[in-house]
Amino acid sequence: MSAVASLSPFLSALSLHWGYTSFRPGQEEIAASIAAARDACVVMPTGGGKSLCYQLPAALAERRTAIVISPLIALMQDQVAQLDEMGIPAAVLNSSQSPSQREAVRRDALSGKFRLLYLSPESIAQEGTLRWLKSLALSFFVIDEAHCISEWGHDFRPEYRLLNRLRREFPELPIAAFIPPAPPSTSGTTYVSQLGLRDPFKYIASFYRPNLRYPRSRMHPH
């Protein structure tokens, strides 16, 4: 089977759910590596299309759920709303929900309803969450905004330091870490070590953004 033929499901899903006929640079390779059960370390700016990189392989993983760990409740809710519009079943499970809402999500997750389930890093730190996740049929883990694991950044979230438990508790599942392009995350080496990634597929997006322009007066003040 040719490489083009083997990747045709990605292009089909891209067209069906997102309405696109081609990928942005790096998206197809990242999605393919995750679908092939390989860890990934991706350095990509906001707006670079990173969410598609993990949403696409999740959409293709029938009867399995990808767990997306994100620090921002509003972002999680927005992505789930967009996925629902595209016909990809997804849900959020976090502290902003009522007990009855959380119970409904847990019940649906156990039945295999969702392709993606968004959780906060704080929920992973709670006793019983990992035990509950082991009762689900999972496809892979995504750690979004993985730079929050670093104590050197202003976005540091101590709960992110506990995410290395995922490798120990779920050694058979791939983990994909997504990091914005800011020092010291440029190479992602620190996060590969801290998260226990194994021979990850690495992708560092170009920082050049041709749509951005800076006024000369700001660059060369007089």
C-alpha cells in the first residue's frame, strides 16, 4: 500500500468534518504519528492548527476516547462546541459543572460515546480520576499548553507536574504534548523528559508568520 493510500482516511476525515482539502504544514505528519500510537512533542503557535493534529486521529479512533488535558475551561468548552457542530462527539468534565452534569458525562464516557474528553490538570490530580480513566477504552492522551509544567514560566500550574503519572499508569497509550514557541520550550527537550515521552515524533513549527507586519516607527523609533 502506498503512503498516499495509507493516509487517505486522514484526508477523507479532514474533508468530511473540517471541510478542507489540504493540510497546513506538519498537521498530517503529527496526526499520523499519534494515530500510529507514537508519542509526540509539538511546538506550534496559537492559530497554527494544533487542535486538528489530535482531533483528527481521535475522530478516526472508533469506540475509543482521547483524553485532552487543558488548563483553560473556556477553551475546552469552545472546542467541544465546535466538535459537536462537526459531528465529532466530545465532552468536558470539570469543576464548572454541577454534580449531575459530571455524572452524566461519566456515564456517557463509560458507554464509549465520546471521541474526545477534555479534563483539567487539577482533575488528574484528584484521587480516583486515574482509576476511573482505566475503566474507559482510551486511544491516547493530549497535554495541551504543556509549557505549564515548567516552573520557569508565568503560566506554571503545579498540577502539571503530576502528569508524568500518565506514563506510569498508562504505559501502553501514546502521549502527545503541545507547546507554544517560547524559551525554553523551543526544542521541547525538557518536556520530553518530564512527561516520560518515549522516542517522540518531534515537530517545531516555523515562527515566521507572513500575515504579521510591524510598523517601521515601532521597530525604529525616532
